[in-house]
Amino acid sequence: MVDTVLFIICAIVAIVCGFNVVLQRHPISSALSLIGVMSSLAVLYLLLGAEFIAMAQMIVYGGAVMVLFTFVIMLLNAGTEKASSKSWFAQIAGLPLLLAFVGVLAFLIRAVLPPLAAVAFGSWVGGTAEHIGQLLFTTYLLPFEVISVLILIAILGAVALAQKEID
Amino acid sequence: MNLWLIPFFPLIGFFLNGLLGRRLSKPLVNLIAVGSVAASFVCVLVVLSKLWPIDNTYTEHYFTWIQSGFLQIGFDQMLDRLTAVMLLIVTGVGLIIHIYSIGYMAHEGGYYRFFSYLNLFMFFMLLLVLAANLLVVFVGWEGVGLCSYLLVGFYFREDWATNAGNKAFIVNRVGDFGFSLGIFLAVATFHTLDFGKMAAALQGMPAEVGFGALTLIALLLFVGATGKSAQIPLYVWLPDAMAGPTPVSALIHAATMVTAGVYMIARMSFLYNHAPAASEVVAVIGVATAVFAATIGLTQNDIKKVYAYSTISQLGYMFLGVGVGAYSTGIFHLMTHAFFKALLFLGAGSVIHGLGGEQDLRHMGGLRKAMPITFVTLLCGSLSISGFPGFAGFFSKDSILLAAYGHAPWMFWVGAITAGMTAFYVFRAFFLAFFGTYRGHHHPHESPAVMTLPLVVLALLATFGGFINIPEFLSRSYPLGYQENVGRMAISAGFGILGILLAYVMYVAKPALADTVKNAFGAVYTLIFNKYYIDEIYQAAIVKPLEGISRFVLWHGVDEGVIDFGMVNGMAHLVRGWGSLFRRMQSGSIRNYATWVLAGSLLVIFVLGLVGGGR
Amino acid sequence: MGHVPLSWYLILSVILFALGVAGFVYRKSVITVFLSIELMLNAVNLSFVAFSYQMHRIDGHIYSFFVMVVAAAEAAVGLAIILTIFKNRGTLQIDEVDSMKL
């Protein structure tokens, strides 16, 4: 009962905030809406029994990535957009393709996939940090190490791209 | 035994003279050229002495040339009595002519080139004669055609020479096309091209009635022979080929190359024995060519042209001989013809050399005092070709005519009349050149010994060569085919003597008579003098249409229109068109790219989900 | 009452993903485009976790974790690129950055 209500509330919040991301004029409003989406998604993760992922979502996305976005928006003083006549193909074909996309996927989910379980909060408790740690450091050890190298490269790239020119 | 040495020496001569001749001294070039042919001749004598009395066919196999399915063709050489006769003729007469050429070409440019080509010709001719299967014969066949082209067009800076060379090669090519078709058909019929194997396959089979595969092969091979040996309809190149130096005319267009067709038919006698329809065609064309060419020879003013038409006519006799089944008579006449025709041409060359290049009979005369040796030797040659009793030509021509009589009497009569015409025009040339007063502007002098000595040797052969009884020598493989009949021999000899007397009357006793006769015959004379306008007919009916097709259909139409414009440019237009179409996708706009990605992923999801999914 | 069917989670994921694509295709500011990308990545994360629940396996969580890490790295580098573009071209309109064309 409670999880159903919670799901509906969080879903509505996520969708509304999602629309907001797309429809707002100023980027800062879009960024804040995105934070709303991420928060509601975190709750949904909790409902699905993914404790670690929910926490990681809040910390990494909400706490780091979105803060970074906000910093950059402030730094660039990005204003509202102007209309453009280029990319006519995107403007014309984009909506129909999107609708078709949603339609096909919805159909696939409802009709083609095998019967799915119902989600009951607490019916599965295998998403703890312990479980993730066990899998992460045994089966997925190599991707884990590679990911760390990736982060290093990203740091170096970001520093190299954004630093001042040496004159 | 090393039969390969026989053609090998001239080949070495060709390479040495061809590659190094420019830097060698003239005596050294002479030594290489004449020495290689002499070595070849000695080799022939050695081989013959070892194999005497040549009762069996001796073959040598060198390597397998073609191995494809059922067809196996080796590079083989063989030697039997027919080959022996041909080898002696080719190397012997060739040697004599090489020695003569030293004197004749002494003041010409391109000296070493001449001898290297001549050696190359000897190589190919010997290859042809020694071949043991039709394909090696064809190699030699084509090779002598090539050398004919090179040598006829020897004075390549002159248009008339290069045109004559082209004509010789191209007309030969038409004949060679027929020859190739004959070879293909032979492969299909016999599954081999080896002479021995083909003969064994046909042994015991009855002769073909009507028109079948064997007749077709025989006729196609004969088409090649008409090209190479200048018979109707492909004889037109031989008179033009007189553009080459006179030793070339003697060696190639009298003694050896043009006889390749006769040799080929004699070699394939087993085939022609089984295809009587083809043999009939050969004989009829032979006798027709003989009389046709003789009539043209009556009117010509260039001494070499007279002898050229005489060659065509005598070749007609040889084909008559082999066509009626008396192969040995054709070969006999081939040998004696080699002697007296080479003699006639070399003698003409001596006259031309002594007159500083004059070839027109109307500007000669009274040369018998200035050039005595040439006079005597040419007399021997002329008597021989006229069939004067006792000379070589008498025996060989009579054997052919007797064999023809046994086959069809009308051929005998036509041949006898032609013999009379032959005697007439040969002696017309002889009298015009050596009797009367000199009508030219040069100082005639006798030729040097290096030229007159070969003339003497050939004169001896032309006089006494008839006593070499070739039909007897070849009778084991080629039965005699004629009966001796003194009456008919007398008739043909009589025609010959009549011709000589008529020529004497018209050109020595009463010179004005010739012009009267010419005016009396008026239009007929003009027709014959212009060679029946055959060259003009060929030009209009065959050459011009072909040229037109080549230019308009093939060049402008196919090459420029279809290939250049349609395929090459068209491909470029096509690529450019599609390229400009697809270029629009690279707009630089990221949003467009994203939309394309969306469309593509939608397609993938659709396919995977609905078509391949549900698993 | 009843429990929430898993298909609802998946449909929510699809809707969020579609919204992200719409933002990518229709918005002209580079920052907003990046935000839409982040939205897409989140939608995919939801999908992973949902299926992980369905199969009672934790591998989905691991994939989701990796997606998060990569998204963070990509955001860092991407924003640095945006700064460079702004420095060089003075504009944040995505349609102005179209010089890589034929």
C-alpha cells in the first residue's frame, strides 16, 4: 500500500521534473529540475531494494555532478536561447520519431516481454553494500580497475582543457 | 641426334647479328649470317647421313608444351623423306642466297638488320619443316609471315615498302585465320595434332563422301595455304612484295616460304586422301590460279613483277599436283621451282644491280654482251621454267601434267596452255632484257663473283636437277599417281617451245609486232595489264567497308561513345551524383546527427524486439 | 493493496528517456543538451535496477554503478569542452558549432 503510493508520488515528481528540464528557458532552472528527478529516482531505487545504488545516486549525481553543472552554468552566465533555423531535419522528424520510439518500447514491454514480477518493498534484500562489494571486487574486478583509470584520464582531460593558456 | 641444332644455328645468327650487328664489322656480320646457315646445312647433311636410308619416321620430343584435358601437344620434331627433301632445299638454296646477298646488299643501309631478319626467317622455316604436329607448324607458319613482313618492308622509310609489308602480313593473316579454324576443328575431331597420331586414326577408314568434318578441316587448312602460297583469292600480296630486296624475293617468295602451303598439304596427305572434295577444290584452284597469273604475267613491264606472277602460276601447278593426289609430283616441282625461280630472281637482281636499280624491261636491252654470266645462267633458268626437254622444269612440270591428265583431262589441257604462256612471258622478259639495243641511261656491268657464283650453282641445279628422281624417292609414302606417256609429254613440251618461238618472233625478230598485238587487243589488254582490277575490287568491297566500320562503329561508337562516355565518365557521374546526395547528411549540426541516431536505434529496437525478440 | 508491477517502472524509464531525447533534439543551448544527456543516463539506470530486481541478481546494480561513474567522468570532461567552446566561439548555441561538415 505505502509503496504503491510512494511509487506514484515519486513517478509523478520525476515526470514533472523531467518535463521541466526540457521545457525551461534558463539552464539553471533545468539543472534544478534535474536534481528533483534524481532525488525521486533515488527513492524509487530504495523501493526496488537497491540501497547502495540509491545512496550512490544521491551522493554522486546530486552532490557532485549537479553541483558541477551549476558551477559551470554560473561561470558561463548562460542566458536564454535564441531561435535557430538550422537543423531543420531534427525539428521536423524529431517528434514523430520520439512518439514512435515510446510507442514501440511500450508495446514491447507490455506485450513481448515475459511476465514480470510485482515489486514489493522488502521482498528482496540483496542490494546491500556487502553484496555489491562482493561482486565488484571478484567478478568485476577488471572493469573496476579500468574505471579508476578512466576517472584519472577524465581528471587530466578536464584540467588540460580548462586551464588558462600559458603565454 | 639433336635435330634441334638445325634451326638453332640461324636463331643464334639472328640474335648475334640483331643485337650486336651494328658494332660488328661487315666481314664478321657476313661470317655470322652465312656461317650459321652453312652450319645448319652441314647439320642437315650429317643427320641425313646418319639416318640414311630414312625408311622410318624419326621423331624427337623436347618438352610438353600444352597439357590441357585430353589435349597434349609437345614440342616435337620429326624427320622422314619428305622432311629430308625440304630440309635440303631450304638450307641449300638458303645458303646460296645468303652468299649472294653479301654482294647484292653491299651498298645498302641496314646491312646487319637484313641478315638478322634473313636468319630469323631460316629459323622459322626450318621449324616449320621439322615440326611433328600442326601447332609447331603454325608457329613456323606465323614466324615466316612475320619475317616476310619485316623483309618486304625492309626499306621502311618508303611508303611503298611499308604498304607492301602491311599488305603481305594482313592478307596472310586472313589465311592464317582459316588455318587456325582448321587446327581447332582438327583438335575437336582427332583430339591430337600430332601427324603420326592423326594418320593412324584415319588409317583404314573409308574416304569421306560429300562434305563432313574431314573435308572442312582440309578446306580450312587450304585457306591458310592460299594465303601463304599466294593462290586465288589471297595471292594479291605477292606482286606487291617485290618491294623488298631481290634476295628476299628469291628466298622467301620463290623458294621457301610460299612453298609452305604445298608442304603442309603434302604433310597432311592422309587427310586429303580421305577428303576427295577438298582435294578437288585444291586442284581446281591450283589450275585456275596457274592460268590466271600467267595471263597477267604476259603484260607486265617490271621484271620482278613478271617473275612474281610466274611464281604464283607455278605454285598453282604445285597445288594442282597435290590436289589430284600425286603429292610427290608437287614436291618435285617445288624443288625444281626453288632452283630455277631462285635463279631467275637472283639473275634479275644481278641485272638490276648492274643497271644501278633499273627494274623496267622497257629500259633494258642488249645486256648479253655486258653481263655474260648473268645471260647464260638466266638462259638456263628460263629454259628450265619453260619445260624445255631435258631441263629440270621439264621433268617436274610433266609429272604434274601427266598426273592431272589421269585425274581430269581438261586440267591437263589448261596446264599445257599455261605452260606455253609461261614460256612466252619468261622469254619475253629474257629477250627484252638481253637482246636488242640498250634503251637505258646507265652503264651496265657484270656483277661481282660473290653474286655470279651462286648464279652458276643454281644454273647447274636448274639444268640437271630434274634427274634427282624425287617421286621415286618419296614413292614409299606417296604413291606415284601418274603414268608415263610420251605423247602427252611431247604435247606439253611442244607448247613450251611454241611459246619460246612466239616470244622470239615478237621481241627479237619483229619488235613492232608486240605493239600491234597490244593495240589490237585494246580493252582486253588494259584489263589484264591492270591485274583484272582485283586489287581495286578488294579495296572497294572489303577494305573500305572494314575501315568504315572500324572508324564509325568501333571507334566513335563503341570506344568513344560507350566506353569513354558511358562507362568511364558515366561511372564518375554516378559516383558524383550519389556523393552529392549523401553529402547532405554531413551538415555539421549535432541535432541532426542525434535525430539520425534516434531513427537508427528505433529501427534496431523494432527489428530485435518484434521480429527476433520475445525470447 | 496490490504491489506495483515492474512494467510501470520500465515505462517510467522509457518516458524519462524519451524526455531526455526530446531535450537533446529540440534545445539549442549546449548546457541544456548536457542536462538532457544526464536525464537519459538516469532513465537507463532505473531500467537496470528494475531488471536486477526482476532477476534477483545484483549484476544490474554493478552496471548501474559503472554508468554512474562514467556519467560523472563524462560530465567533467564535457563541461570542460563547453568552457573551451565558449572561450573560442563566444556562443553556447549548439547550431553555431557546425564547422565539421562537407
